[in-house]
Amino acid sequence: MRLSRYFLPVLKEDPKEAQIVSHRYMLRAGMIKQQAAGIYSWLPLGLRVLNRIQQIVNEEQIRAGHIPVLMPTMQPADLWRESGRYDDYGAEMLRIKDRHERDMLFGPTNEEMITDIFRAHVNSYKDLPLTLYQIQWKFRDETRPRFGVMRGREFLMKDGYNFDVDKASALHAYNRHMVSYLRTYERMGLTAIPMRADSGPIGGDDTHEFLVLANTGESEVFYDDRVTALKLGDREVDFDNRDEVLGVCKEFTTLYARTDETHDAALFEQIPDQHRKVGRGIEVGQIFYFGTKYSEAMGATVVTKDGNKVPVEMGSHGIGVSRLLGAIIEASHDEKGIIWPEGVTPFPVGIVNLKQGDAATDAACAELEKALLKQGLEPLYDDRDERAGAKFATMDLIGLPWRITVGPRGLANGVVELTSRRSGESEELTAEAAVAKLVGIYAAHR
Ligand code: 5CA
């Protein structure tokens, strides 16, 4: 992509409505535009990151054996009357009447609808276990939408639902989600800590939230700081092996880590002083086990091996896909702008041409662009007729993790400059060596 032809409406001034750094940078970098309170358009750069995040979520769900579906955003109220939540959900639910005066709503979550799909098509233990998930827009008429995509009214969520024949199998599904989420967030360059939480309007007795530590987070968190050092890494987990999956969950949930909703002061005091921490966190996901809450109310049953008809065991599992952009920026930025982790960056590398219009420099940039494209690394090439300082400032603001700077002086010596956004360090090397180095770096992320 050439910047001269792209749509990157960068703002020079800090937008005054933005109270936190991620919101400020998303507006300044031309990633989103607000259309109403808590409702945003996704501009090209923001959409690229949103798509990367969705891709990672999809890959990790499929790795865990979960199956994608897509349900509508609009739902009939009658489904929610069956579960009893139509009255319970309150003012957060956006209620709409169609032209026939039928009660509809913009879905805030999909337990009822997925249960309806299940009961229409599945009735035997032989078809279980089954986990269906989607990535779809949700609407919650939040009292205080704020911080940009962090607390939106319309927001993108991955919501997954497991169906199992008994409680032990459903708890395995819960654990499987926990492990798949750990890997999902790590691939995005995040440390997200599973914390025991409260189940709120979804219901049920087992639930964990995943929190990214950040002082702008909306939740107060209490934890043993040794949890922040735990990493799943690229170890292979057999998602069908219940003991192995449970083992990973135990590894990540044994140290104390809770939100204020479930905080236990007595337990907390037992943590050694130097590891006992109170902080704030951004909730980027939550998993729930709620058993037969919805299946019983809505008549979703299966026949077991012994021929008994039982309500199916369920849980639901969410990831805040659009919120993740905010969380990643809160966790990874400096005073110049965003620093995207390689896993989610909108472009893997930027090219800065220091002397636009100079035939040799233009040709070297075009050739570099071609070589990168050939390796599947689409660069954002700043080919505008601008000062070097302005080009660097744009690159720093939009946060591509790598930049290649091409100028006549370097070319005279046969080199370009490769700069890391994170460390600020540069090295001079041939264009071929720069491409090879980036190929190596991104091999671990794609
Ligand atoms: N049905 C369950 C799981 S599928 C559910 O709705 N869970 S939830 O309420 O915890 O939402 C899942 C995730 O969506 C949250 O962890 C959070 O990351 C994200 N989320 C929730 N509300 C908002 C919002 N107003 N703006 C942006 N993201 C949100």
C-alpha cells in the first residue's frame, strides 16, 4: 500500500474527548471515527488491526476444535421471554419494534439463540461434545460508554457456546476455552491473567475473567505478581486430553488473582509482601459454566447412552474483540504513538523514502516493496512528498513495529536502514538482508 493513495486521516492535535491514551491514539492515527456515543466507524488502518485480531481468535478457536457459525444481530424478543431474561436484562438491552409491532432486540449476547439452534437440530449424546462460536457485533446500551472502543455500545465480540452431555465434559469445555484464550492473548503480545470473577447477568457458578493489567483499566484487581511471569508459549496442548488441559488451567489459576467482585482479604494477606499487588485491569474476555440454566428453560435436551433424556450442559465464553485494540495500545505505546506487537500490526513494515522524486531512491523503494510483497509482507510505503521528520512522525504514531528507511546516502553504500519501533535501534544492511530479517521475525507470528 502506498500512503499517497491510502486513506489515513491522521490528526495533528490531541482530540479533547479522549481521556485515555488508547482512545487518543486510535483517533489520531485515523483508525476509528465516532458516529454516536459508543458507536464507531472503522477506518482502513483500524479495520486492518480488527481483522488481524479476528484471524487470531478464529485460528485459536479452530485449533481447540470449536466450530464457527454466524447468528443475526437482530433477535426476536420471544426467545428471551423463554429464558426469562427479556424482563431481567434491563435498560442495557436495545429494544426495537418492527413494522408489525413485533418485539425485537439488538443482541447483547446469544445464549438463547444458540440454544434455539441446538434444540432444533441435536438430540443425542452421539452429537456431543459440540462448541459453536461466532464473531459478531453486539449492542449494549451502556450507561457510560467511554474510552473509545474500550466500552462501546456497539462492539465486536467473539462468543462461544459449549454443549456437553454431563458436568464433567462441560467443565472440560470450560478449561479448553481457558487454554485457548491464553494462547490467543499471547499471540497478540498481551499478558491476560485469568481471574476468578462474578457471573453477572449470564449466570452460573464458575467464571473467570481475563485481565490485562493497565492503570486505566475499569476493574480493580488483587493478585500475586508471579502470575504475570506465566507463559503458555508455543507448547502443543492436546485439547482432547482432559488431564493435560486441566493441568495448564491449574498452572495459571493457582496463584491468587481476583477481581474486586470475588476478592478475599484473608487469602490475599497470605501472599508474601513483595508479591502482593493491587492494581487495575482491562477485561478482555470471560468464560462461564452455567450448566442447564438455559437448556432447562428452553427445552434443549439430549438422550444419554442409557436412554435418559436430560437437559444439555452448557457454558458460554466471550472475547472482547474490538476492546482488544484499546487494551493492546494501553499495554504497548510510548509518547510518540502506538507500538503494535508483530502479531496484530496493520502492516508488518513501513518504508520511508527520504528523497521522493529522486529516480534512484524511488526505484529502490519500489523494488523493496516488491520484494516484501513477494514474501507476503505487505509494506506501507510512505511515498508522499513530505519532509523526513513528518514521515517518521506518522510512522511512529501508527506504530508499525519495523521501518525501513531508504535514502540516497545509504544507497550509495548499498544499504538501507532497518529500525525497530519498540527499541528505537537501527541497523544498516542491504535491502535483501532487511527483507530476510523481517521474514525471519514474522515467521513466528503468521
Ligand atoms: N455471553 C457471555 C460470553 S459469550 C458474555 O456476554 N460475556 S461478557 O459479558 O463478559 O462479554 C464478553 C466480553 O466482551 C467481555 O469480557 C469484554 O471484553 C467484552 N465487552 C463487554 N462489554 C463490552 C463493551 N461495552 N464494549 C466493548 N467490549 C465489551
